[in-house]
Amino acid sequence: MPTDQKHSYPQNAQDATLGLESFLSQRIRDIGNISFAEFMHNSLYHPDWGYYTRGDQNVGKAGDFFTSVSVGSCFGTILAHRIHQLWLEMGAPPSYHLIEMGANNGQLALDLLDTIQQTFPELYTNITYHIIELLDSVKEIQSQTLQTHREKTSLHNSPTNVSEKHGIILSNELIDAFPVNLLQLKDSHWHERNVTLIEDKLNFTLSKKLTPELENFTKNLPLDLPENYQTEYRHGLDTHIAEITKMLENFHTITIDYGHTHSSYYAASRSTGTLRCYHQHKADEEPLFLPGLKDITAHVDFTQLGKTYLQHGHRLTNFTSQSHYLTTHGKDWLLKLEQNLTPENFKLIRQFQTLTHPTTMGHQFHVLETSSSGENYADTLEKLEIKLL
């Protein structure tokens, strides 16, 4: 794989697709079939041709999908209120570190820091905002976005570069972009869906040989799933949570994403899994077509996520829908907006309505909070599943 991350992304995304297809095809010729997780990793994060290497071209009305951040500043403003509350609960430490994992173009960081500076100046004085970002091309965009808060921000290539005492670890729509392995039930046995070449074209192939990790995962799936049932397994969570846990001694985490609990995720009716591709606000289920041009994503298994946090010593302190979360932590601010209904405040209220609408972002997205201390409401997988339903 090329390692020159300063290589500029081709202006024509189709050129990047051709480059990535050629790279992946040669990789298969060299080593044989590859896992879908490897294919997805390169499609999204290849330093020369990966989808996210393009930075901020993929989000918003002119991009491929909307996020809570692209709706407007309302999302970041309410999160800033929650962060201030957690800072106070920690005793308002004079050195406080807000760490965002995978900050895309840096817009959420900007919204958070703008609000904290304007509304909570004492917190702003004590805060340092860290961004963990692997791609140098994206870091350049983040640096430009955050120019007005340059003295408060620090960008890093790895979680291992951060070691502090107090703070929050935040991610928004990060876990859904972690590469997944694909599985299919055929002839009453689980197979892995790998990527191969058929007549020089990328295609799927089934393999009966599963890694011990995948084998163990399939043992926890329902026994009554139908023939040809397809699903995903996200293998990188353990490493991710192990790394971020080491960054802070006393912490809270806020993980925001879309997904399901285990029992809903692996329901018999969800027979084609949750893997989806997005391009120009259209969804499809053809990830091998035009790699690097489309976003590839799969829903989060929040039961798996919560269990992994528990295994690394976290306490699970809150799990709820985005609608309930934003309503709870934004109600006082929203009341003030309604009492002074200027055009700008009306705009913010409309953003809130979009973020909390029950048929879209409000119930599709969930928020899981953990802490290094405090009450732990779910200390076993069984209790966790009940709580997350």
C-alpha cells in the first residue's frame, strides 16, 4: 500500500476509483482472496484513493449524505452544554481535555468550541481540544476549519500520542465506518463473504474457513435464522477501545451513532444485514462497484459496543435515543430561544426538530455514555441487552 499521505487526492474521483480498483485487483492476484474488511478499509481509508481521503467533499447537500453536524450548529451547541455539565460533575478540573475521534472536516469541533467560548468561558480557559486523525489530507482541512481556535486545538495521528488526566472522549458517526467482515448462512453453516476476481472483476466468494474470532461470534447468533441470511461483524472495537481508554485517567466517553441492540440487529427479518453504500444521497447495496467513490457503512451493534467498553473497565452510565438525549440536555437553551424568537433562533429550533424527528435522525441515532467511575447500571451482557432495548 502506498504510504505517501501527502499525495493529493485526484480532482476527478473516477480516477481515484480506477486507481483503487487496480490496487485491489493486484492485491488479490498477489495473495489470493481478501476479506471484505480489508476491501472496506482500503475503500474508505486508502491514503491515495480512499473515500474519506477526500475530506469535506462527501458531507452535506452537495455531498453524499447528511450528518447531525451538517444540519447546523444546534447539534454541537447542545453537546457543548452536556460537556460543560460533565466537566462540573468531575469537579471542574483546571486542565480538561476534549478528545474527538475521527472529526471529519472539523465542523463539530468548531461548533463545540464556539459555544464553549461564548457560553462557558471558564471551561474554555481550561480546555484543550484534541483530534485523532490518521489521514494527513484530512488533518489539513481540520486545521483550516479550526483556525480561530488554533491555540486550543491539537491534532494527532494516533491515540498513543495523548496521555492526560481529565477529560471526555467523543465520537460522532465513527464506529459505523469501522470495517466489517461479512457472513452468510448457507447449507446451515456460516461462511465468510470474501472478495475475489472473476474475469478480472471484483466479486464475492464464500469461504467455509472462519477465523476463531468469527467462529466465536457466530455461536452467539440466533439458531433460527433463514438460509442465505447475511450479516456483519465489526472486529476492530476491542483494539479501538483499548487504545482510547489509555488516553485519560479520569474520563467520560460520548459515542453517537446509528444502530441496534443485539436482538434487533440479528433479527430474522433483517436477512440482508445493514451494510449500505451512499453516493449523492442515494443508497445501494453494491460495495464492490466503484470503490472509493461511495461511502460504505454498517449499523452499530450497541450491545457489542457496550460489552467491549465493560471489558475495558468502563462503567456504562447512559444509553438513549438522540432525540431524548438532545431534548434532555438542550431544554433550558431551547426555552431561551423560544422566548426570543429571532430569525436565527428560529433557524436553530428548526435544526433541533430535524435532529430529533422520530422517523429520521431522532430514533435512528443513539448515544452511549461511559465513565471511568460512578454508578454502573449494566455489568453483564444480559443486563446490558435489557437496558438497551
